[in-house]
Amino acid sequence: MFSVFRDLIRYNIEFTIGVVLVGVIVAFSLLSFASPVDPTAIYTTIPDMPPSAEFWFGTNSRGQDLFWQLTFAFRNTLFFGLTVAVLSRIISITVGLTAGYLGGWTDRTLMFFNDIFVAIPIFPILILFYFVLRNNLDMMKLALIMACFGWPFDARLIRSVALGLKHREFTRHAVFAGMSPARIMYEEHLPYVMPIVFSTAMANMIWSIGLEVTLAVLGFTNINVPTVGTALYWANNHSAMVVGVWWWIVIPVVLIVMTFLGLFLLAVSMNEYIDPRSRLRRMGA
Amino acid sequence: MKDYLTFALKRFLQLLAVVFTGISVAFFVSYLSPISPVETIIGRVAGQSAYSPEAIESLRQTLTELFGLNVPLHERYFNFLGRFLVGDLGPSLLAFPTPAMKLVMLALPWTVGLLTVSTILTWLIGNILGGLAGYYQNSRLLKAFGVVAIGIQPIPYYIVAFLMVIIFGFLWPVLPISGGFSMNVRPSWSPEFAVSILRHAILPAASLVIVGLGTWFLGMRALVSNIVTEDYVTYAELAGVKRERIVSSYVIRNAIVPQLTALAMALGGIFSGTIITEQVFSYPGLGTLLVRAVNAGDSAVVLAVSCIAVIAVATAIFLIDLLHPLLDPRIKAE
């Protein structure tokens, strides 16, 4: 595991940039644990102060110190993305490995549902959920709903790998040794799909955080929980750009773009690493 | 030919299954809604002047019947499916008593037009540039474009659209940033109206193209840079086939098939993007209607928009899948 990491750092500049960007954002969000202010309280400082030595990121029109406010926002957003990624990975691994290994009717049934889920546009459905749940739609429920829609692409990908593994020698050995299908899937096949799981997890985080930001910007989540989306929502609500409080919008946007770029570069470089041909080309062999 | 028809029929059955599942999910989710349309309308009516309690009670009964709320859930579900087939989803609240479906049908052409044009443009430009970048790997210009694409690709729709509003609305106001056409132009088949529509569509469409371009560019470049190492490309080069011909009919032709599959799979996401874009640019399409309906608590319109969205996206995927065997003769319509 460590040697893979070392190779990636040495030969893959995209991976290094990705690690640095995501690392900076994660460190920034961890600062929230040392925060001196309550993120839900408003009018605790002077409103509308530009970035200065005292307020690094300035303060917003609601009298909140943007620096600490954004540490909480990023902690919640990253945690949200991670939850969706983990939950949807569990579904996609289970469905993908089962469909690929068992084949036959199981495969056809699972892929039938898979194709249905791919075709359903999620955004109107999410808005429908907000419409029904209103402010009861907290981060965990939203994460659960999105995990239920975020697995089909990756399940198909995992299935295609599992299909290939099924006919390999070691699978037959395992069958003759009397391993149950469940154990073969989880002990023999799972390690082979792990790289795909990691790289799709990054892509999935970009997807889920992007949707969360969009929903929140429209005001369709619980706007009192600090996230990147709600930070932008409040900025729009107070017409920050028009009244000249540009830092309220520019700083979160720059940070979220850094997050997306970092995650994207990690996903791309891992994807490239999975393919031995492009890995060798890069290492100059 | 017979094979192709069986394939088309199978895919059509799948389309029906997708639509059925989608609208059922939408129905059951909206059933949980705590907002009663009957009480909302009664509140609106009773707020305007005083009525006798009997009049209110009879109004309540009439409205309950009008919305079909006086029967148990399973019956409501079958009623919903039956009425859905004839395109009737009940009256809207936004503009009571206009049918919800009529509002949706007024908004639909805007979204479909914007989405079709921008998706086709994005897909073509991204794939052609990506294909060239994969084949001519030493071109400085295309390399620079690749870096820009990597930078822009992960930014969400909302932020790009918002930046465009700031740039073209405040810093350099040359294009209209809101609405579908100018206030002072009458909707008709006239050149002024067409120009007005086009001018208003430029920014929303451009934001969709900018965000989408990177994905197709990067995907195509990766595919092509794998294909150029294949033996048949080397052979064609050795045999002296013209370079342009190799790029277009040997390399891009082969890479276009997985990209078409990817387009079918990405349509749902592109549709979500349109909703945001419309909202940011106040474009009079489905997205704006959906947001207005949610804010007004209009469940009929929300349900109608969701159902139409499911049908539209599923149908588009179906059409793309039908193209598939025609483009790739290797796929023998399973």
C-alpha cells in the first residue's frame, strides 16, 4: 500500500497536486474543532469587514467570522460527501460482485434495476424529497437518499471486472477448495476491485457535494446547517456581490473549486494507475 | 433487421419499466407531503372575505373530490396511473385552476430546446477536440486546452453559471442575463423574436457547454491515446493512409461508440444542470417552474415536472441506445 503511494507521488504530478489540495482542505476543515465561535450564532462580530489580520477571510453581513464559519461548512460538506461515498460504495460493491460472480438470472435481475436507476434523473427526485420533508431533510437523510441513487454506474464497472475474475484460475481453485460464493467474492475478488472503488469514490464525492451545493444554493436543504452550499445561499440572500461584500462569495467558491479539483485529480490519477499500460508509459519503461 | 427490431422492442419494454418505476417513486414520495392542497386553497379563498362555515365545508368536499383525495391510497395510485396515461395530473396551485400539465407543457419547449442544442454542441466539440488531442499529442495548443479542461471540469454548474452572470451582467454587460426573450418583443413568428430568443439563450447555453466540454474532451483524449497504440493504426500509417483519414475514420470512429454510451448515461446529470442554469438565468423552462412550484407548495406541478423529467430523460437514453447498433456493427443487438 505504501509503495503504491510512493510510486504515485514520484511519477504522477497530478496525484501530488491532488493530495496537496485535498490535504489543505481537510486540514482547514479540521480547524473547526478548535473554533472559538458557535457556527449557528449570528451577529457575534462586526458585519461586512473585508479580509484583514484580525478576520482572515473577513466577516459576512450576518456578523459571522467567515474563517471559522467556513471551517464548519467544509467539515460538514466533506463529511457529507464521505458518507454518501461509503454508503453507495457498499451498495455498488455488493451488487457488482454478486451480479458478476453469480451471473444468470441474478445478474439479469440486478442489472435490470441497475439500468432503471441509471436512467432516473436524480435532481427532480431530490427536490421532491425536500418538498415533502422540508426542514426535516437533514444531512444524514439527504446522504442516505443520495447513496440510494449514486451506485449504479460503479456497480456496472465492478461487475465487468468481476466477470473477468470469475474465469481466472484462482477462482476455480477457491471453488474446489470449498469456499462459499460469499467468501470468494469478499476475500478473493474484492481486493481486485479496490482500486476502482477508491477512484470511483472520489468521483462520487464530487457528484454528491456538487448536488448538495446546488440544492442548498436554491434553498432546498436545511439552511441553518453550515455547509458550502448554505454559505453561498446566505451570501446570495444578502446580495453579497451587489453590495460589494465580494469575499463572502469569492472565498468559498475558491475553496470549493480547490476541493473539486483535488478530488478530481486523485480520481484521474488513480484511474490511470489501474491501467498498467498507461502506468508503465508514465514511469518511462 | 429482425434482430434489430427485437432489440428495439426489448429496449422499449425497458423504457416502459424505467418510466413506470420513476413516476411511481415520484407519486409515493409526493404522497408523503404534509401540505394539503385543499386546505391551501381554502385558506386562500377564506382569506379574501367572510364565508359561512357550511359554504367552506361544501367547498372542502368539492375540492377533496377534485383532487381525488377521498379514496384510499392504492386507489389513488391507480387513479394517478390511469390519469397519467391521458396526461392529466390535476389542477395546479400556482395558477389554480390551470391544469398542472398545461404549465409543464408551456415550460417544456424552452428546456428541451436549450438542452438539445447545448448537449449536441458540447458533445461534438468535446469529442472532436479530444480526439485531435489524443492523436496529435505534441500540439501545444491542444495540451493547453487539456490543462484548462482539467481545471474547469470539476466545477459545479451553479458556480460557472454564477460567474457568467457576474462577468456579463456587472463587469461587461453585453448580453441579457435573465429571461427567455425581451420584455418589449411580442412572441410571434418574427425575426425580432427569434433574435431575442437566441440572444437570451447564449449565456445559459454557453455555461452548459463550458461545464460539459471538459468531461468529453478528457474522456475522448484518454480513449484515443489508447487506440493510437493499436496495431491497425500503425499499419494504416505504414500503408500511407492520409493522416486526416486515420484520425476521422480509423481512430475517432472507433472511440465514438463508448462516448455515445457515456452520453446516454450522463443525460440525467445534464438535466440537473439545466435546472440550475435556468434558475440562475431566470430562463422560463422546467427548472424555474419546478423551483417556483416547490416554494409555493404546489405538489401537482412538482409531481408533473418530476414525471415529465423522468420520461424525457429515459426517452432520450432510449433513442441514443437505438442509434448504437447502427454506429457499431460489432454490437449484434443482443
